[in-house]
Amino acid sequence: MAITLQTKTGEFKLDSDDASETLLFRGLSAGLSLPYECATGTCGTCRARVMSGDVEMAWPEAPGASRLKRDKGDILLCQSHAKGECVLRVPSDVHSGDRAAAPHRINGRLEGLKKLTSDVVDFEVALEQPVAFAAGQFMVVTAPGLTGGRAYSMVNYAPETDRIRFVVKRKPGGGFSNWLFADQAEGAGISLFGPLGTATLRPGEDGDLVCITGGSGIAGIMSILDHATKAGHFSSNKGWLYFGVRTLADGFYLKELAGLVEKSGGALQVILALSDEAAPAASHPDYPSIQLHEGFVHEVAARGVKDFCGDLNERTIGFVAGPPPMVDGAIRVLLSEAKLPPSRIRYDKFS
Ligand SMILES: Cc1cc2nc3c(=O)[nH]c(=O)nc-3n(C[C@H](O)[C@H](O)[C@H](O)COP(=O)(O)OP(=O)(O)OC[C@H]3O[C@@H](n4cnc5c(N)ncnc54)[C@H](O)[C@@H]3O)c2cc1C
Ligand code: FES
């Protein structure tokens, strides 16, 4: 069942027969650099056009499909399955890479589920085989009885590991997040596809780090800061983390963050921004190395960045993750206050 992809950089054939995987995952696991961002139907980046053959979109109402020209045969690769031979046009540069290092499907068991705040849990997944990933990457997770995949960024970092950690914020009415809160998820078998994503700190990369995030957006940034600290990044670079939550009681991973500040010798600063209450003091009552400020995280970051932007080195990298409006606001801060070029800003929109 041949699948032909016509791209701006030539034609590629997919040889795997696994029709249960989406076209995006089949292409990525074959080592092709197909375009994607969310990999879960919300952003529209993976648009392609069916030139011939039968392709089915599993979730036609996906938010990312709203701007598709369906009458012309447009589909989302991350939501579509081939029903037989087909030819697809992908309007992007695509390259063929190392298949052995490509994202792939892995099974695992959910363990150690614990509540961090009233609406945030974290858990580990014990994987059937070890996986290598870059700090800041994510996996698409599917759970029993739930339609479609959900993207979650790894919290931990290790060059290769058979245990990965995720943190999830409860979304009202949300399928996966409410399953986690329903007390039946511990020990469940789940399936993952990855690692995915390019909002990463690359091995050996140098530069100051300015991170702006809110809620469970801290996930991939924990991995980045953990990796940076272990790699000695802060012996020659500085770092700032702006972490937005509603109230002091909504803060989590604060002990871990205070530990990172200490290991960095003070080169990393952590600022907790409280959007729904006044900061009771200049620093956290239990973790004095964590500064407290009142306001939405991108506003607090805008005020802070003004003070230190003159000290940033020219290799500075901005990392942003969280809900789309927060990400858009934070990117504006990095562009206009920190004066970072767009090429040095990496982000994940948790749409
Ligand atoms: C790159 C990336 C990284 C993310 N990392 C994190 C993280 O570390 N922590 C965190 O809390 N959140 C993260 N998110 C958000 C997360 O993926 C979920 O959107 C969120 O947890 C809500 O999931 P839910 O199942 O509770 O809500 P739901 O509203 O049930 O589902 C939300 C998402 O699931 C998918 N979906 C829903 N229904 C279908 C269907 N019928 N078919 C196919 N797909 C469907 C869609 O992508 C939808 O947007 C991330 C998102 C992205 C894009
Ligand atoms: S990558 Fe397919 S819609 Fe985002």
C-alpha cells in the first residue's frame, strides 16, 4: 500500500503498512521531517492535499482543520489515515533523516500519580524500552477509552531513560485530565508516540536563558533547566524563569526550583508571578530564593526584562510554554523588551 508524498524538496514513499498510525506519525517514524507543531489537531501546521487515493480524517471537527480547503482535498496529516494507495502534496521542505533516531511508538504504565495542587497532578510512565529525548520535547499520549492523542511535555531529563514524568493541569470537561483526577488511572497501560517538538535546549548550546511560562507550561522548562544545570550551563550563562500561577497555593515544583537556583550558584533567578492575589512578601515564605511578584506572568516578565535586557548575551534563548494567549504575550515581551530575534525564541502552545 504505497503512500507517496510530493514535497517542495522531492518525492518520498512511505513503506510501513501500519494503517492504524496517522500519516504524520508514519512519516515521522520513517525519518521524514514533516511539518507539525501540536501533532494533535489544533494548530493546522501539518496541512497536506490529497491528490489521489482514499484518506480518512478521524477528527473532521479538529480546530486545526477550520481553515482547510476541504473541497480541494486538504487534510491534517496528524488526524488522517490512508485507506489504500494514495498521493499527497505537502507544501513544505521535507528531508529524510536518521530512521533509528526518529520518533516512534512506545508503550508504558502510568505510575506514581500524585496531586500537586487542587488542579495539577504529576505522574511517571514506566516505559517498555528506554527512550532518548531532548530537554523540552513532548510525547503524544493515548489512554484507554479516550479518542485521540494529547500532547504532554516531559518534566525530567536524562540522555536515555525508561521513566518519564509528566505534569497535567485539569481542564474543565477535559477527557484525559479528568481521567487522571478520577482515581482510576494509576497502573493503567498507555501508549505514547515521540519524542516530538523543537522547543528544546540543544546539546552543547550556549547562551543566557529567559523562560516565561504559566501553570503546567512549566513541564518542558523544568526539563530544560534540569538539563542546563546538570550540564554546567549556568557556570558561564545566566537564567531567568518567570512562572505564572493564580495564587501562592497554586505554586508547585517550588522545592525543585529552589534546588536549581542553589545549584546554579545564583546565576538562575526564579520569579513566581501571582495573577489573582497580592504577593505577601518579596520572596516565598518557604523558599526564600524564589521571588514573588503580583500580576500576569507576561506583564511581570515585561517589567523584569526591562531591568536586565542590557546584560543579556547575544546567544540568549527565549523559551515560552503554556496557554496560547499567555504564549503570544510572552513572545511579544521577548521580541520588544528582551530584543531577541524570532529565531532565538522557542515555544509550545498548549492549545
Ligand atoms: C506541544 C504541547 C505540549 C503540551 N504539554 C502539556 C503539559 O505538559 N501539561 C499539560 O497539562 N498540558 C499540556 N498540553 C495540553 C494538552 O495536550 C491537552 O490539550 C490538555 O491536557 C487538555 O486535555 P484534555 O484531554 O483534558 O481536554 P480535551 O478537551 O478532552 O482534549 C484536548 C485535546 O485533545 C485532543 N482531542 C480531543 N478530542 C479529540 C478527538 N476526538 N480526536 C482527536 N484528538 C482529540 C485535541 O488535541 C484537543 O485539543 C500540551 C499541548 C501541546 C500542543
Ligand atoms: S500538527 Fe496537525 S494540527 Fe497541529
